[in-house]
Amino acid sequence: MPDRRAGAKAGLTRERVLDAALDYVDAHGLPALSMRKLGAQLGVEAMSLYRHVPNKDALLDGLVDRVMETAFTGLGAPSGDDWPAWLRAFAHGLRSALIAHPGVLPLAATRPVNSPDALRMSEGWLAAMRTAGLPLGRALDMVNVLATFTIGHTLAEVGQTPGHEGSEPDLDQHAAELDPAEFPNLLEVIATRAGLDFDSRFTQAVDILIAGYAALPRP
Amino acid sequence: MPDRRAGAKAGLTRERVLDAALDYVDAHGLPALSMRKLGAQLGVEAMSLYRHVPNKDALLDGLVDRVMETAFTGLGAPSGDDWPAWLRAFAHGLRSALIAHPGVLPLAATRPVNSPDALRMSEGWLAAMRTAGLPLGRALDMVNVLATFTIGHTLAEVGQTPGHEGSEPDLDQHAAELDPAEFPNLLEVIATRAGLDFDSRFTQAVDILIAGYAALPRP
DNA sequence: ACGACGATGCTTACACCGTAAGCATGATCT
DNA sequence: AGATCATGCTTACGGTGTAAGCATCGTCGT
């Protein structure tokens, strides 16, 4: 602590606090994040953070908003009949953003995002899909199903206990202890990597979903 | 604390500890669970629990195992060509179990399950689906995609901050503050409940996924 | 120019958390 | 009967989120 005199500014801002928190979580994992450590990262006491964030929970909500924002800025709204392509971009963009900040993923999975910006984007998407002829309920279904699937799939992909760096897809570690007579299929999975390619599995499932919705009759 | 003399048994067991923890989480939410409170619930000091559980993390893993167990006991393995029906039962059974213990859901979403029992079940499923003619990788894809989608969708369904009892699907609360001119579609969603029926949305998406996989060529 | 004021960051304090270490007691076995 | 072991309790430590109050700054109205 550089012995800053009280009253001297450290240039703290809600923005800077969130940035630092995101950096910290990316670097050390979600469970390691504490107000004191975050303060230290910013050269500030823990309680100083409370001038810019009401409490830790709100800070975590802010992190989720931040990541969602990066996921969807640049992604426009679906225009015309290209909503299947747009949905694909939506899902893949969301997945990329979540993978880029794995520490925030458990938060994104748990906390509903209701920031004004998020609502505004949803509104825009729904509006665009309606003008493309889709019923409102169907449009909402598609977006929600793709979002929840993406979150669920990415959770499994990032897997491992939150702050831990396990690299191996969680199955390989147990490979040695598996009785070859009892677990022939699991061992073959490990050996051939069949069904362990998250990328193509995700792409395929997303395409199936979109095609399935596209094939539905329009009531 | 009923002043039990040291050495006197309280009948503690890993089973009883897990049961109590599950009850506590169901009743008070995950964030409220602490070793001390769980001990109190069992008429015991916190440290006594450590005789039956190595640490809190292991206890949480145990909770996930417990719920997964209840989800899949009774669900047999797919036999013959009925794997689509089996997959449907798999997804709906998982969803029911997760909804029955919403407090455990964030844990189930975060921690990979690698208990011997879980591996044994996976092995059985894969074996059965292979004898039905499915490639190993395809079988694994389907199970994983359905599982991750179910978890993601149920997370959104249960939603709200973990320990909280908000009943309203998180959108209604903001309805009043929404500018009708700016958010016509979201307001129509709230008014008509179009696309807010989690049950039928889930069923539909699961059916789309299964039908999509069934329509895939077998390599 | 000056005094009041609001914003900022620091200090102190409290209740709670997970858990390491060691002890007392009863049950069980030889 | 004596030794051993499993069980639960006690104490203690370092960490957490955050309420309350204080010291100091920049800013602004007069």
C-alpha cells in the first residue's frame, strides 16, 4: 500500500474495478477473488471498492454483464430470412466469449442478466425475427434454447473445479484406474477420442437445433 | 448442543451427513450451507463432520452424486432401437431430479461427476447404444449434448440468485419499468406468456435434438 | 479569497467461514 | 482387564464480507 494520504484519488471507477476483477478472475480463478485481494490489485483497501460497487454480489453481476456485452457487441440483429445464420453466429459468439473468461462462466450460468443493455438487445433480436415472419414465442424459444445449451455445453467443456487448471478433459485422469474388462467403451473413447471434440460436437448440435426449428410449421 | 459427552456417538455417517446437507440446501439454499450450521442441524459440532467427509468440497461433490443417482436409478439402459425414447426419458429424468434439488443445480453444473457409479452407468449406456448400431462417438455426443442442454436449460429455469425465492421468472419484476415504446416485444412476451413455458420449450428442444441425431447418416 | 461541502479512500471492528491440531471418552477386541 | 480405535469436542488461526466513522482532497458559491 503506497501510503496514499486519505482523500488522494486513486482514480478508482466502477469501470476500473470491474476490469480489474475480470482480470483477476481470469488469472486466478473465481474462488480466489476477494474484495481485499481485488483492492490490493488496484493499490487500494478493500473498503474503498464499496464506493463504486454496492457489494460483492453486484460486482459479480457486473462481471457477467461485461462478458455478455463483449459476446454480443458486433453481433447485429438478424435481418430478413438469414435468422438461421444469425442464430448460429449468436451461439458461437456466446461460446467464444464464455471460453475467453472461464472464471465468469459459473456466474453467467447462475445469474439472470437483466441489465438495460441486455434487455435492449433482446428486444432488438425479437423485433427483427418477427419481421422475418417468426412468431414471437418461437423466436424467444430459439434464442433461449440456444443460449442455455451454449452455457451448459461450455460449462462441461471448461469443466473442472472453477479455479483449477486441469487441462485434461476430466476423463483421462481416471483412465489408468479403469478395469478394461468392465469399461471397454469408455476406454475406447479415451483411446480414440471419439466424441471428445467439443468444437465439432457443439457445432453439430447447434446446427441440428436451428434446422429443427426451421423445419417446424409456422402456426 | 445437548451436552453429549465426548466419545458418545451421535450416529453420524457419511450417508446421514449427506442427507442432512441435501435437506439443508433444499431448505435454505446453497449459500447458506456452512459446516457449522450443518453440524447444528445434526446436533453436532462442525469439526465432527470432518470424520466422515474430508472437506467441504468433497461434501458438495457428494451432493451432486446423490442427486445424479436419484436421477438415473430406475432409468435402465436403451435396448434395441428405442434409444430415441430412452434419450427422451434420460433428459426428462435429469431435469426432474435437478428441479427437485435446485440448490444443488449450480454444483451439478460446475463439477464433473466421475464417481465409479456414474462411470458404470455411462459405460452401460454406451454399450447398449452401440449394440443398437450407433457409432461410439455419436452415442457419446447425444448423451453429452442432452445432458449439457438439460443442465443449461434448468439453470435458466430455476434461475434467480441461488438461495433466493423469487417465484417470478425474473422478467416480470422488470415489467413495470419497461418503456412500452421501446420494449413492445418484451412487454408482449410478458403479457401473453408466449415463449415462457419452460416445460414445453424443453420438451420441444429435446425432441428436435433427438430427431436431428436420428436423421443423421450413420458413418 | 475563503469557507462549506461532497466525494474519495482509509481505519477499525464484527460476525462468520473452513479447517488444522490435539484431547476426552466410549465401544470394541485380545 | 488392558490396549486400541473411532468418535465427537475444544481451541485456535487466518481468511471473508461489510457496517460505521474519520481524514483529506477537489470543487464551488459567495
